[in-house]
Amino acid sequence: MLKATSIFGGVQVFNILITIIRSKVVAVLLGTVGMGVIGLLTSTISLVTSVTNFGLGISAVRDISEAHATDDENRIKETLSVFRTLVWGTGFLGLLLTLILSPWLSLLTFGNYNYTIVFAVLSVTLLIAQLTAGQSAILQGMRKIKWMAKAGMLSSAVGLIGSIPLYYFFGVKGIVPALVFTAVVTGGIEYYYSNKIKIRTRLLSFSIALQKGKPMMKLGFMMSLSGLATVAASYLVRVFISNVGGVTEVGLYNAGFSIVGVYVGMVFTAMGVDYFPRLSGVNKERDKYNELINQQSETAILLLSPLICSFLIFIDWAIILLYSKEFLPITEMVHFSVLGIFFKALSWSMAFLILAKGDSKAFLGNEIAANIYLLLLNCLGYYIDGLRGMGISFLVGYFIYFIQIYFFIRIKYGFGYNRDLPKLLFLQIPIGILCYAAYFLLSGWQLYVCGSILIVTSACISLYWLNKKMQVLELVKNRLKKN
């Protein structure tokens, strides 16, 4: 697990640098309005994608990893053939649906028909995105972690290089070409690496693929409904903010939750690549999945804690670095949101067990319930206290979600935390609270000196704990000796 996390940790550091540059370019060249337009377009496309992709990009990882574990080439070949056929079919479904609904999507999202052509052009990205998700699922299921890492790095770099000139020369009008270009580049690179897996597959008739891929589609359908609930909630929040506060406020909201969802969330991506296949492999052995979930929860808290403390202390500089002074109103929203990441990390580690068990109805029920109260909390938070209210609602919402998921999998699957995790939280959460308090009570050099001490303390605790559990220092020494 640590090996996969370290590989993707390096990739995510690279991706963070790319994202910083891209965010800075968008903030400077397009401003908060441009950021808002991008947010509304991408959330709308994500909504349609969630309706049409049937969750295959995630559900298939389970089937592919199980087939890969058998070392049966015929089973692997059949699984991949069925999966690739389903991916093409659902990809075209997304393209056609977006093309047909483009006038209504424009009206619903922007209140006019001015963006009809924009959505028609972006329809091709749904096909490309589904094919890309398919290639990525194959790489993940076949445990080609290094290839996934290389594909991610190349996609980020080339996508950025192509997008900057489009934003520079065309401004807001360059948004659509940049989105299409990035989708094409990402799809092409993922295809190149997945095609290196030397297993011959063939496209089946869609009816045969549906018949053979029924379990995959069933789980994927439930997951897509869950994804739809998540994306629909995100979309409705943005439309609500646009109607109440304007497109500029949507841009600020996007920027704030990009910090939480992209920069901090990259740690989740780095860990999750190998976690789900491993958890799927032991989903019938309670002792093993209990141990794995505990280990993953501890790793998440250990890696996230110093990062969260850093954001709490240096948030103003982070916003100016990532965006511009125009985006400083999101400071308090980010402060509350990053504290909620503690609960999101723990919930995330547990929720994967429901997927690994293939319990699609339970997963769907939990996610729909969570998205309903998260949507209501977000709208209520923004209506009462603007962007800061959104941050508070994120913290409260994910605390409720943590309680919900914990009791569900404890009762249904017999999961329980070991004694180490509460000890770890007892050490790290107070440091996070102290960082939050320091930001409001101190200023200037006093804030940065005190904050730096707290950040270093958090990092030392994490390093000590990781070394105690996984002999990290020994692994680093061995790696340095090899080099």
C-alpha cells in the first residue's frame, strides 16, 4: 500500500504544481467570472456524465482485479472485452444525450440559450471521458500503477501546455477549446498505456456485452446513481449560488473547494489507487479488511494532518499564490472546510468496504441520504452566512457522514477501529484546532513562528507514527542506497 501511495504521491506533487500554474493562469487571465463559467460548464457536463456512464470506470475495477488475481488469461480477456464494449456504448449515449439536450442545459444552467452551441461542442468530451475512464480502470484493475502514474503526469503537463495559449489569446472564449483539448490529450495518453497490456480483446455486440456484464452493470448502475446524486448536488449548489450571489460567487466557491477537493484531495487519489483493489481482494475476510481499513485510515490522517495545518496557517499566501488577491474572500470558507477533511478521510476509508462487498443498494442508500443533507446544509449555509457558511456546512456535513458510515458498516459488516486510531486523532486534531485559533488570535511573525512550530510538530508525529508502523525511514535509506 505504501509503495503505491508513494508512487502516486510523487505524481500528485507533480500534478499539484501543474494545477497551481493552471489555477494561476485562469485566475489572472479569466478572473472570478471565468472561474465561475468553467465551474458551471464542468459541473453540468459532470451531471450528464453521471447519468450515462453507469459507474463503469469504478465498478469494473473490481471485476478486472478479481480476474487478474486468477491469472486466467481467458477470463481476463473476456472481462476486458465485455468492459470495453460497454464503455463504447455508454460513451456514445452520453454524447447523444448532451447533443440533444444542449438547449435545455444552457437554459437551466445560465438562464438563456446562449450556451447551446457550447454544450453541443462539449458533448464529444463525454465520449472521450468515458473511454478515458475505461482505460484507467483497466490499468488500475491490472495493477499497472507505474503506467497510471506516467499517464497522469503526461496528461497534466500536455493539457496545461495546450490550454495556456488558448486562455491567453481567446480569454473566456478559450474555455471550451481548452476543455476539449485536455479531454483529447488525456484520452490519447491513457489509451497508449492501456494498449501496452498485451491481451487481445474484441468488441462484442452490445446485447452480448450487456448479458455477460450484468453484474458489472448492476453495481455500476447503483454507483452511477450515487455519483449522479453527488454531481447533481454539486450542480444544484452552483446554480443556487449563481442565482443568489451571481457568477462571481460561483467562481469564488469553485476556487475554495478546489483547494479542498483538488490540492488536499490529491492525497486521497494517491492512496486510493491501490486501496480499492486490495480491499476487494479481502472483502470476505473480516479480520483482513478490518486491518486494511484501519491502516488506510491511519495513513490518511498521518499524511493529511501536516498539510491541513499548513493551509490553516498560510491560507492567505496560498490563495494569493494559487489564484490572486481577488480570491481572498474564500479564506474563512477554506478554514472550516479543511477541518472537515479529517472526517471525510475517515468516512472515505470506511465507505469503500461497501463497494468492495458489492453491496450496491446499501452504497446507493448511504450516498443519496448523505447528498440530500449535504445539499440542504450547503444551501442553508450559503443563504445564512455566504461563503463562510459553505465552509461550516462542509465541516458539519462530513461529521454527520462519518457517524452515519461508521455505525452502518459496524452493524452490517462487523467493522471496528483498533486502539491506535483514537490515539492518533487525540494527537493531531488538537494541533489542527490550535492552528485555527492561532490564525485568528495572532498576526505577522508571531503567527508564522507559532504556526510553523505546530506544523513541524504535526509532521514529526506523522513521521514517527509512519516509521513505527511501516519503517518509512528504513525504506527511504534503502532507496537512497540503491540510487
